[in-house]
Amino acid sequence: MNRKEQRTLLAELRDAMDKMSREELDDFRMFRERDKDDEDLDLISQRRLEQLHTKYAVKKSPKDIDALLKKYSRQVDDFGPDRSDC
């Protein structure tokens, strides 16, 4: 794992901090501090970071994004084009 991948994983996990258990949060904070100090993670820490990422990071596929856009476009259509308060 190179430094760019490490930073990407850490950035994606920041939003999930409130969902983590105490032990996982301690590990994440340690990884973040080591990243700030420009230290490389050892093999065990890399695996742990990848485990946290697969557990908490939300994967967005193009299919999910298309479904979300369709949902919102249907909601806009439900209001109709003749709304006078817009």
C-alpha cells in the first residue's frame, strides 16, 4: 500500500468515525496520527486499515447514483410544473 492509497482510505473512513467501536476508533486515530507524521504503516496495520475500510466505507456504484437521481427526479415531477410559489 502506498501513501496515496493510505490517505484515501483514511479520508473515506473519517465520516464513519461515529459508527466505530472504541477499539476501532483508537486504531483509526493511531493510523491518522502515523499518517500525519509521514510514517509508513506496517503490514499488520495496513491489513487492519483495509478491514476497517471494507467494514465502514460506503461504496457508491454508478447504478446507485442513477437510482438516486431517478428518485429525486420523480419527486420533482410529483410537484408538477404549475407550482406558483417557486
